[in-house]
Amino acid sequence: MNPLFHHIALIGKHHPGGQGSHHLPQTAAILKSLGVFLRDQGCQVSLEQDTAAHSGLQDLPSLDISGIAQHCDLALVL
């Protein structure tokens, strides 16, 4: 398959210690599943660096916002 978007950034909304912090494990599981799915479709996938730090996901590369703007074709926010 030749994907329309070649490099996709995944960004998870998080509020450590505050409202919504109980959703972090669910968000991490969704991010991981989505990352695997997108890689299986032939896309390169990166996590936004704060998302990577707060989700505990280590198997995907991370980029800061500047890196996402420079290298990614699409950003998905969860």
C-alpha cells in the first residue's frame, strides 16, 4: 500500500496529576494500537515528546513540536 501520509505524529492530550490523569493508561493503549496499525499500513510514526514521556511508550520515536512541523505530513491528537 502507498499511504497518502508518510510520516504521522501522534499527540496524546494529558493533564498529569489533574483532571483527566486517570485516562493516561487508556490513551497509551490507544496510541500504541494506532501506532502499530499505521506502521502496518506503511507509515512512519512518531510520538510528540511530551506524549512519549507521559505515556511510557518507548517503542516509537519521539519528536518535539518543531520536529513534527518539519518532518510529519499529519498529526493526530487523541
